[in-house]
Amino acid sequence: MNKDYVGWGVVGCGVISPWHIENVKKTPGAKMVAVCDILEDKAKEKAEMAGGCDYYLDFEEMLKREDLDVVSICTPSSMHPDMAVLAAKYGKHVLTEKPMATTLAKADEMINACKNAGVKLACIFQRRMTEPFISIKKAVDSGEIGKLALADMYAKYYRSQAYYDSAGWRGTWEFDGGGALMNQGIHMIDMLQWLVGDVDEIYAICRTQVHKIEVEDTAIATIKFKNGTVGVIEGTTSVYPDVPHRLELHGDKGTIMLSGEGISKWSVIGPDGQPLDKLTSGVGVNQALTNPTDISMEGHGIIIADLVNCVNTGKEPIVPGTEGRKALEIILAIYESSKTGKPVKLPLKS
Ligand SMILES: NC(=O)c1ccc[n+]([C@@H]2O[C@H](COP(=O)([O-])OP(=O)(O)OC[C@H]3O[C@@H](n4cnc5c(N)ncnc54)[C@H](O)[C@@H]3O)[C@@H](O)[C@H]2O)c1
């Protein structure tokens, strides 16, 4: 690079794009140089948000810019892979929103294209970057709660029919790639596998209970991890009012439970053999994420700052494509199990 900043572009100027634009503006060594959307008013609005950068209505035209180094892909989910492959062809690094793809074949295509072009592929899973998830990860990895026996995840959200009707791609197999799990529950499914490890087998039932959409709005699954831990996944966008998502980890030396974005229980065996309550603060406990935009800015900011460093140093991103792929594979296994009525073993064929 013959310039002293990493030039950033954002494609898809919808709901999530400000999390990219505002964070790039705040990140030392990064600069917004362009945005793109097929809808001119959206592109124009986000170009202003970006500080008056150029805007494009055609993605490939934006990719021709020499001062563009990284592209944030914020378009409907199934569009991410082809856009990533095109960006790689132009030698641009990629930051993709979740899910990185809606099929494993497409996820692999983008991983390989970026690898072969020598560009970075980073994925958004913002909760991996922030508390209390970082502390929970350290506790589980250090054996603080012992051998895990049960690991459960509940993502019981509410989305109105108006939400699904607000953009033509929402709730469709073709563009959303799934529903309550592929779009909303994916974050907590990623947390579950990040904390517990690789999945061995899944048995699931998915249903479309209350919305006029093609994809599931309610799903339940039992899950067996490779390390022997078992648990359940429940994900929905059908229940009113939505309740804070929960993650519950139980080992033979302790229990950690998360409610919303806060810890609700952290208890381990104390020196006297009695339960020791390690919960000192209830801040953040029981926050329900009522709106799709109830997302902290912090996680995206850390991933963006990390990617700037990766571009400058050659290091691998904090959430590379191979990590972004894991929750996708679990969700696709859930869909397959529900469709066939049978347990499904991982890894899946891509
Ligand atoms: N990380 C998170 O917590 C989080 C939150 C919300 C959304 N997302 C993800 O972000 C992605 C976008 O979601 P959203 O809610 O912002 O959607 P949105 O519908 O609000 O925005 C998508 C934008 O892409 C534009 N677009 C469509 N085709 C295009 C093309 N060919 N070229 C350029 N622009 C095009 C649309 O006009 C629209 O403005 C999805 O994959 C979603 O899963 C992630």
C-alpha cells in the first residue's frame, strides 16, 4: 500500500451498515472511501454518514478503486459469498456479516477464493469480542467449572410480521437461508460451539409457527458435542414478548448461566466444598434484545480494528472464515435433521 491508511468500502447500506461505517471512522489507520447500494437514496445517506465519501450503485465499479483495501459485505445473507469472491478477484480484503454464507459449498468457495487471492477473510461474530463472553470462555477453557455435562442455549425472540415484510429477502430460503436460527439465533449458536467445542450429532424439529414466511420461526434441537457434553438449542422469533436469551453451562465443578448480556449465576465448588457464588454484579442481567438493532457497537469495532492490523501485518483475522463456518454448519445440520426426521452427524458434506 502506498498510502498511510486502510481504505474501506461498505456494500449494502441497510440496517447493519452503520455498525461498520461508524466503527471504521473511529478506527485509527482506517478510512471510509466508498459505499455501495443498488438503491441510490440509501447509498447517498450512508456516504454522508461516512463523512462524504463516494457512493456507487454497482459493486464491481466500487471494487475498481485503487484506494479501496477492505470491503464490508452487509447485503442480504446469501449474497455474501459471490461478493466476497468478486472482491478477492480485485485483491480486496473482506469483512462479511453473519451468516458468511447460507450453504457450506458457498462458504468454502469464499474461503478458498480469499486464500488463493492472498486476501484476508474476516467474519462478524461480535459477541466473541466482548464481556461477559470473554470471561466465560476463560473459565470454561481453564476448567473452572470442571467437566461439562450440559450446555444449553435459548434464543426466544419476537419479530413481527412487519419486520419480515420490511425487506423482500427476509424470511426466504433463497436470501436469508433460514429463519430464527440462521438470522437471529446464529450468534448464540456460535457462542455455544465456541465455548463447548465441536459438535458430533444433532436431532431437531423446525417449524413455521406464526409468521407468513418460508423459513422456520421456531426450532428445537438436542445436541451432542464431540467431548461428550449434551445440551439443547431453542430458537424462535415467534414468542411475545421476547425474553432475554440464555446460555447455561453446567460442569461437575460449577455452573455459569447467562441471561441477556449479563451473568445470572456463576457458582463453583468453594474451598469448603460448598457452592461459592462468584456473581458480584448484576449489571446487564435480563436485558431482552427487543429490536433487531439492539446490538452494541463495541464488538464490530474490535473486529474492524483487528482487520486493519491484519492487513498491515499479514496476521490472520480474529474470526477467520473457518470460524465463521462453524455455526453455519450446525444450523444446516439442524435443518437437515428436521427435514429427514433423523439425527445428523457432523461434519456435513459441503
Ligand atoms: N451482526 C449482526 O448482529 C447483524 C445484525 C443485523 C443484520 N446482520 C446481517 O447483515 C446483513 C444485512 O442485513 P440488514 O438487516 O442490514 O439488511 P437490509 O435489508 O437492511 O440491508 C441490505 C442492503 O443491501 C442492499 N443490496 C441488496 N442487493 C445489493 C447489491 N447487489 N449491491 C449493493 N447493495 C445491495 C439493499 O438495497 C439494502 O439496502 C444480513 O446478512 C444480516 O444477517 C447482522
